[in-house]
Amino acid sequence: QVQLVESGGGFVQAGGSLRLSCAFSGRTASTAFVGWFRQAPGKEREFVASITWRNEYASYGDPVRGRFTISTETAQNTAYLQMNSLRPEDTAVYYCAAATIFTQSPALYNYWGQGTQVTVSS
């Protein structure tokens, strides 16, 4: 059974940094690609970044490109999202997810974590 558990969220001032972690258990071929998404109150779930487990290539959403970095540590079955230069508009619940293909569509991700809250104050 695949399980994803996020951690690392919290409260930070604008311009600050946070690193989110996503610990995988039961990783299989159906979790070959990792994605991070976020959802703010009243808004749809938004693509943040995705990567292959081998760190071969990554993709970023326009609002975070150049500020956020996605990575994985296969030996620890953990994915990361380093978030720098945070802005109040980055405030959301952040989710990690796993898919069998490299995609930005949340509908194509098969497994999801429970989410972690990130709050950025101005």
C-alpha cells in the first residue's frame, strides 16, 4: 500500500524560505513521478512542480518557477520542495502526489498525501 506523508509546512514572513518533505512508503512503478500541488481557500488545486524519481527532469508552474526547487532522495524514499522568496500568495495547503506519467494534471495522480499548511505573512 502506497502512503505519502508531507511535513515541513509552517508560518513564515514574506521573503523567507521553507522546505517541504514527502515521505513515501510502498513505492512502486505506479509512483514513478512525483508532483507537488497547492490549494488555497476557494481556489482550485494548482500544479506547483513535478519530477522523476531519478531527478532526470523537472517541471514547474509559472508562479513558482525560479523560486521553488523540487528534488528527490531515492535512498530515503523522500521528495522535497525547497521554497525560497516566499510571497503571501504562496499561502496554501501543499500536497505531494504520485503518478505513473509525467504530468501537471492533478486528475492523473493516483496517490496523495494529507497536505501541509504553508502560511506566508506580508
